[in-house]
Amino acid sequence: MFAWWGQFVYRHRWAVLGVSAVMLAGSIVALFNGGTLKNSGGRDTESGRALALMQDQLPQNGAGSSFVLVFGSDSLAVSDPGFKQAMLTALQPLKSDSRVKTVETPFDVPAEQARAMTSTDGHHAFAQVSLKDDYSSARQYYTQLRAEVRSDRLQVLGTGNVAIGSDFDKYLASDLQRAELVSLAIIVPLLLIVFATVVSMLLPLGVGGLAVVGGLAGVGVLARFTDVSTYSTNIVTLIGLGVAIDYSLFIVNRFREELSAGRTPEQALVASMRTSGRAVTFSGITVAIGLSAMLFFQGSFLASMGFAGAIVVAIAVLYALTFLAALLAILGHRVNAAPPHRRPRAVARPRHPGDAAPIVGAAPGRRTAVADGRAVLPDPDRQW
């Protein structure tokens, strides 16, 4: 079957490459239209069922989310009119924002509640900001709301579930980007050493990029039907990039070996699909099954991470058998193009016409010299 697939891809290489381009376009569309990632236990846990019941039956009380803004000053006390004026002025943009339900401060609540919202030193107070959207949605635009609150006289700090979740997302994205850059900085030189050509080095990286985009799109589509953890993006990027490059390395290396053995590009591709292609397919199936074991952890973020890992591995195998195979068929012997520049070895030359110099390529243990332009053969009975 894999030999037939190799022949099919070679004979219809441009069509297969076009199908890969369509899959990439679909992945990009799905990537920008996917569901919202959230870190929740779903409706299978007791807390999840209670929250769902509140949102369904008590929409005015159970829906929405909130965060806290802490205002402080070393010179102004909360009871100072200047503190009150500065705090209310800073919160005014939130009160006119359509996404905000209510804003409670110590100055518009009962005295007992106002004391609970004021610090013991009397120089700090907090405001409770209630939002109309749930936690997962509010977390996406918290930074916009936080940017609306500014004060020249008071220090402002944000906290609460929405604020903490937003900060987690920010640091998670930053760490993920750092991990990708470090990985590429290590992978690119290693691939260049292994393949010794720029073209061969770029092929696994291309498959890895396509697999990551497809995996993120698959996670976004999955998020429209079930709860998917934000940590799934880490699984997609790290596992997807590693697996895709690994599988591509097998196929590209086998293809080059077949070409160096004197086979035509079609024969090389058929042999690569029959051997490395089959190994990649069964390896991907095994890895996906192993990651699917995480689906048994229902009610936790591990289940969605198992889904994400299985999806990106399947997409990596798909692109390795289609996109990569089509590119190899198109490139043929050009897969070995653009080797790194190597400085040629210097050939020893005599400094003067009468000087003798060794000729490069002489057999080990025997010396051949040149004198006055004539080759002097070594005496086989003479000990050098």
C-alpha cells in the first residue's frame, strides 16, 4: 500500500501539493475561528455542575465574573477627599464600559462593607469590578479593561480570578515563544549537520510548522464542542514540532540514500514510502494511542491535552506522507542542493622549482616527489 502511495504521489505531485495547500488554508481559517480555551473542570465535577446550574437557572447571580483593583497611597489616607476623588476618577471609564456590570467601592456601600474593603493602615482600598461575561471570555479582554484604569496620584494593582488567569495566559504565551526560539536555535544547526544541505534542512522545519498550525487549528475546533485547556497549546507546539521533524528526518534521509544508490527520484520516493513512510505511520498511530490514554482523566485539563497531542501527531503524519512526499518528488536530486560552503583543501606546492613536494593522493606509507617538473617514483625496497 505504501509503495502504491509513493507512486501515486510522484505521478500527481502537484495535485498532492495543492491539497496540502488547501489543508493549510483550512487550518488558518479554523485557527482564527476556533472556540475559547478555558481551564475548568467541565460539567462532570460537582463544582462544574453547580456552576452550570447557577448559570442556567440564576443568570443574574450565577453568570459573569469579577476582578479586584487595589488602590493605595503613602501620603493619602482612604478617608481623605483627595483619595476618594482620585479613585472614583480612575474607575469612571469602567463604569461606562458595556462589558462591566457593576463597580463597587468603599464610598458607595454600607459602612460595615466599606471597612472590609479598606486596609488596616487606612492607606489602601479595593474596588470590586463585576463583568457580564464568564471567566473564560472576560480573561481575553481583561488587559483592555485594566488599561482603562489609570491614576497619577494612586498606585493601582489588579488581582482576582480574571486578572490571575489573564497573567497566566500572558506568561504562558511568553514562555511558549521562548521555548520555540530556543528549540529552533538548537534544531537548525543540528539538521544542517545531519543533512549537510540547506534544502534538506528546510524540509523538516516546513513540515513541523505546518503540523503546529494544523494542531492549533484542530484544538480550536475542538474547543467549540468541549472544554479545552489553555495548556493544550504547549502540547501542540512542543510535541508537534518534535514529532514532525523526527518523522520528516526519517523520510528525507531514506530518500537521499536511495538517490545516492543510483535510483531515480520515483524509485527513491517509492522506496522511502514503503519503508520510512510505513514506519512513520505506525509510529504516529502508537504515539496517538499513548496520548489518548489521558482521555481517562475526565474532569481535568489532562483529557484535553491528550486530545491535543493525538490531533497534532496525526496531522504530522498526514503532512509527512503528503506535503513532504510531494516536495521530494518535485525536488528530486535538487534535495541535495545548496550545501554549506566548504573551504577547499590547500595543495602543497614547492617553494622553488628544484624543491621536492609531496603529491596529494599518494598511497599511505609511500612518498612521491616532484623535482624539476618530473615525477620521481619511490623505490619499493627503500625504507622511508
